[in-house]
Amino acid sequence: MLLGELPLIGVVGKPNSGKTTFWNSATGGNAKTSPIPFTTIEPNEGVAFVTRPCVEKEFNVTCNPRSGLCIEGIRHIPIKLLDVAGLVPDAWKGRGLGNQFLDHLRQAEVLLHIIDASGRFDADGNDLGRVGAWDPINDVKFLENEISRWLWQIIKRDWERFSRRVEVEKRDLVEVLAIRLSGLAVTEEHIKKAIELTDLNPEKPTLWSDDDLLRFAINLRKVRMPIVIVANKVDIPKARENVDRMKEAGIECIPASALAELILIKLTEKGAIRYIRGSNSFEVLNPNLLSNKEKKALEMIEEILDIYGSTGVQKAINTAVFDVTKMIVVYPVADEKNLTDKQGRVLPDAILVRQGTTLEELAGMIHSDFAKTLLYGINARTKRKLPKNYVLKDNDVIRLVVAAR
């Protein structure tokens, strides 16, 4: 991932799960929402943020971000959020918007599966007329199955001829399969891990059965496109009961109310309240700007914050980026003493990189020439030199020293 290429998170779920409201609340967008299934047809792409405490407090400075924000010491780092059309059972066969939906997810690094925890809508997103009429536990496995079978369908296409050719020509299955699946952003590392998890022999792919290929696709989905389950609509009491049931059933999920987050963001923009994304409270600044309906909504939101500690929206995004895709934050600077870039901006960039990224790889992300001319780095905390193969740590503040040209 090059500097400027933001991590992409897919927002998925069946129709009427609240995923577009989630997307709107996270991005500040105004995508259309409706109780009619397939209101979202073309995907909505926007910029959201992951949030982390900024290192400015540690260094006793005030940062000047070039992108994103820093609000009261909380750094808001941009990522891309993609809201796609609702997924229905047998989408992998083309039902609903099927393959169109799945194709939009090709470049997503992780998926947020938004579930209607209130249980009001069936598998196709049709309104059953009352909350609790549908068991949201049914929605958890179906989406994983749809994406796995979509991958399976792609992998098994012409598998007999493909696998025979690999064996006859004595080629590396991992290498050629990575090339074949490169359009899905599948790497050799993904394939190696999936083969290990499936316990298959990569030297004899002609012996892989259809069932083997399906198990391989399931494991490839897990390593290539992990899923975070978001139990949405906890502003409805029945949804809270269902969240407890899901957890009792061993289903890990993040309770959330995208509606509550959206209200808080809108009222903050209006100047009526003060609220920082992901926090466990808000402050009313001007009650005269609040309607009776908005005051009642804030009472409901206070209850959610008391129970869950947040609306869950920011927590879901942070979990996807930091806990699942294992990203860390680094701060490159041009002057390690003043923590500035060449224009004098303090801590201008907070960059997301994967755990295990080296100093040399970071240089290549910033500029292709930097990787070629990098001499060493300097740790802004210790002022010590760092070799090119130094593995970056979370919250590193580093100056890259390159050869003059």
C-alpha cells in the first residue's frame, strides 16, 4: 500500500440491516436510506476515520495534520469505507444483485457485516412487521457462506485443466494461483496460509476434490477478507436481548447504533452538542437548538452510552483496522528535533502501515526513489540511527535520511 492509498473497508449486510446509515454516520455522507430492499445499487464510497491518541501530548506539541484531524488529542486518520448493495441468500449464484455486489468487494481488506439485531427483517430484507420476528443469528453464517462460495466458484472454474497444467509443467501452485487470483488482491501469503489451514497437498492439486476446493475457499476468505460482525440497532430494546443471545451462542459481535451515531454527528455539526467520535459521552452546548424530538433522542442515546460505552460505530472501524488487519500508526518527519516537515508543520502525517513493515518499505510508500536512496532512519525519541531493515513499531516518530541526488 503506497502513501495516499487509504485502507478500504467494505460495509456489507442484507437489505435493511442499517449499513447505509452506518456508512452515513461514519463518513458524514448523505446516501439514500429506505425500508425498500436494494435502495443501495451503486456502491457508496467515502472517507471515514480510525481514531487513536496522538503522540502530540507525549512530546508536548500541537500537531498540524495534512490529512485527517486531531481533536483534543485524538488523531482521526482517514480510511475508505465502501457501502455496497444488500446481500441476499444465493447471491453467489447471481440472485438479487449477486455477483455485482461481490465484485465491488474485490479490493476490500476487511468487511464490517452489519446485522439487524432487532430481528424485524427476513433474510431478503422484507419487513416482517414487528421486531423479534426474525433471529439475527441466522444472518451471521449466511454472509460468510455467500462470499466463500463466490470465491469457490471463481477458483474451481477450469480447475481440472489448470491443476493438470501446474503438475505437468512442475510449476509452483502458490505462485501461479496468486497470479490467477490477483484481481481479488490475493497474495501468495494468503494462499499459503489457506492451504495450510485446509491441510491440502500443493504438489498434487489434481487430487483436490470439489469439497477440498470449497474448504480452501472458506479458509482463503478468512485470511484474505476477514469479517467483523456489527450488531446494529441496539437503540431498540429487543436488539439488546438478541445481542446477549448472540454472545451466549459464542458469536463475537460489536453492539452498535448507527442511528445514534448519526444523530450525534448531525447535532455536533449544528452546534447543539459537543461530541467526539467513539467517546462515551456528549455535552449539550445550546439546548435552544434542540427540538423536543432531538432531546428525546439524546435521552435514548445516553442510555446506549451507559450500557455499551459508545455507539459502537467507531469501535467497529477501529477494531477492523487495528485488531483484525493489524495496522499500526507511524509519524514520519523531516526534522526529528522539532517534529516537523519541510514546511514547518508539526507531526503532519499519521500513516497506517501493517505490523512487520520495515523502514525501507515505509520509504517506498512515501516515494519510490526514497527506497532506493534511503541511508537510515532516526528515532525522534532516542535520536538513535535505525537500519533500513528496522521493523516499525506503533507510534514511532521517525526521520528518513536519504542520499542527496
